[in-house]
Amino acid sequence: MNGNEDEKHEFSFALFDVHNAGYFDFEEFKEIITKFIAHFCIITGSHSKVDSESLREIFEKMDTNKDDIVDVKDYKSALKENPGLFNWFELLNQLG
Ligand SMILES: [Ca+2]
């Protein structure tokens, strides 16, 4: 992993870590994605909705040490193993 990727991951992690706590849990993750998708639907006029089970699946993939929170270390190693894991547009396509 090069420096740029590392910085990108830290930046995108910070979007989820709204309380600046160094981690986020499933409820926080779900809330952020729900808001994001609501905005997306307003902008595009589409009717995607959040499927809690798919979100749980994504969350569990990110929580590499399975302690029910995702910290920056989990987040980076999950993305390193699976760079497409957190592609917003892929996610939205799956939901749509
Ligand atoms: Ca974890």
C-alpha cells in the first residue's frame, strides 16, 4: 500500500468516524449510509433503499477482528484485501 492510498483510506474512514472516536459501530455506519442514500435519491430521483442485511454484510467484512467496531486498522486491512469493498457506486447499484 502506498502513501496516497493510505491517506485516501484515512480520509474516507473519517467520513464514517463522525464522532472522531477512532472507530465506528454498525448503528453509526447504517445511519451514515442511510443519510447518504437519502441525499443520492433526492439528487437523482431514484428510489434506492437501504437493505440492512447487505449493510451488515459489508460492516462484517470491514470488521476484520470481529469485535463489532471498525477502527482505522480494521478499515485499512479490509480495503487492502478487497479494494472494491467500499465503492459507493457499486453499493448503490446493488441497492438500486
Ligand atoms: Ca474491529
